[in-house]
Amino acid sequence: MAYGFINWNDSKTDQLEISSNDNIPAKTKVPEKVKKRIFPDFIYDVGPRFGAIKKRDVNKAISIDAFFDEKQLQYIISLKSISIILIKGDKRTDTKTTGYNEKLTTAQLKLIQSFGYSTNFLIKAEYQQKNKKNW
């Protein structure tokens, strides 16, 4: 390390003198690397809070197939109802439409097509599921 200072007692106040401190060791010991702890049960994931869907896919939707994947759909034996519910903040609103088969009703289509890009909504399906023992 080097230090500079102005010698105020000297008549040459416009010159800096450089001195070193011999009390500081020239080589310092570098601390050992800290081993990273791995948490095998910790989930590392970045993404939307729920499964995001693109606006163009929502606008093209005509049935529940647009919102559920094939694996989810294969476990449904019979469908009782499908409700589309608007979410504001973290709460369900009274804005809701219900249909009774896999095809979306005109009211459901109008509702989902009125949604903006960052609209949150819930699709609630009431159905009878295949017996889990047969999976």
C-alpha cells in the first residue's frame, strides 16, 4: 500500500511524498472457498405464479382443450361443469360463466376474449375422474 500526504512543515507544499507502511504484511492469506450447500428438496424455478397462457391462445380457444393438457383430460370420465371466473387481485369476483360440456359457451367465449393481457382468471372443472388405482 502506498500513502501520499502533503508536508505542511516544508516549504515545498506542492509536492507529495509517498511512504509505505511496513507493518502491513505484503501477502495476505486468501480465505478458503466456502462450499455451496445443496438442498435437494428445494425447488429452483422462475416463472409465472400459475401456468401462463398466451393471449392469442385464449382468443382461439373453443373448448377446454386449450386450457388443459392431454394428460389431464384423459383422466376425466364425465364432465359436470366448466366455470370461468375472473380474478382481481387475489380474490375471485362475481364475474363468472358456466358451461356443461367441453365446448365453451358463447358467454364463456365473450368473457375470455374480453380479458386483457395480464388478466387472471380461473377455470374450474367439476368432473368424475378415473379410479386412481387404474393409473
